[in-house]
Amino acid sequence: MNVFSTLVYTIVFSIGAYAMTVSAAQAELYPFQAKYSVYYKDVKFGHCERSLRRLNNFDYKLTSTASVLLGSGSYENNSWFKLQNGLLTAQRYKHETTVIGFSSVSSGIFDEQGDIVMDYADNHVQLKLQSHVMDIGAMTILLQNDLKLGKQEFTYEWIFEDKIEEIKFEYLQQEPINTIYGEMEAIKLKQITKKNRISYFWFVPKLDYQLARIEVYKKGKRWGYLKLSDLSFR
């Protein structure tokens, strides 16, 4: 359970959908389906998928899923949001994690003032939020947008259950990486997490800045990684 939970928090939670209101410039948003293989050390551990659908002219839904250890551990995150006149506005989200038959579910609904009402672990919580706080599934849609806009500083706040946490990415460099389409130039970012873990992320501009690879290092050794196995645009 510890291995699965750590992989989810360091890898799966890094692939998601934007979920609060932003007034900054917004790049074009293209629906897509991306699939990933997940490795623990150098052994294939499972797979992930993220899929963005346009529900109508302005409403979107992004689903991120993961399955590891032959289905004994799974994760699903759904985020619903609206994109209109350059603004991304949260509507609701739902997370579910299952490990060996035991599941944990949390959900939230954003009201018109940007506050959120959440349900998790049989608790009902209402929080007052600032407009820059986002759903945990938000990371890469917002990050992709910021990369498209040429930004090199990335600090976000996201909410999970009743906690708000800050996450920072450091821009390192552009470098070529091997992808399913051959060698392509990618933007490399770094994130320092707790417990002596460092995560590296590669986004490919020619693939609409999609996430192509994540590597997680623990005490200087590569502990796990994720790589893109399939990508299509809708």
C-alpha cells in the first residue's frame, strides 16, 4: 500500500485538469487521450491514462486513472470545468483510490463565489478559498498553459480533502528525449517533494506540451518512472 500510495501522489496526481478560475491569458485547449506505462524501479508496475473531453461549447471533463499491481490498486480522478472567454472555472471534482478492496472517496463542488463544499471519509467540510487554489487534478493543464505562455516559474496551490498544499516546479532546460514518435525536444522541470524525493518532468512542445515522462528519485536513486505510451487528439 505504501508503494502504491507514493506512486499515486508523486506521479498520478501530477497529471490532471484545471479546476479554479484564472484570468490570465489562456492557450488553446485541445481534447486528447494519453496513456502511460508506470514502472517501479525498472519493473513495469501498472498503467495510467488521462482523457480530456469537450462536453459542449464551454464545458470540459478530464478523467485521470491508474491501475497497478494487476488491479489490486487503482485511482480515478474526474474534474469538470468551464472554459469561456479566456476563463477556466471549476465546477466539481471526484477522487477515488482503491487498494486491495478498500476504497477512499472524496468530492467537491465549487460555488459561484469560488468556495468549495467537500465530502470525504464521511465528513462534510466547507472551505473559503482564494481564486488561485485548484483541484488536485489541475496540475498539468494549468502547467501546460503556463509553458505555452513562456513562463519559467511555477508555483501552485491545490486542495485535497481539507488540506491546501503548495507545489513548486523549477525550470531546468530544454533537451531531447526518446518518445513514441522518436527523439523530440522537451522542456525539463524539477519538483522537490518530501522524504528526500526529487521528481523530474518532461513536456514536449510539438505534442501540445503534453507530459511525456516523469522520473522519481529517492536518496539519489531512480525509484520509479512513468512514460508516454500512446497519444491521440480528438
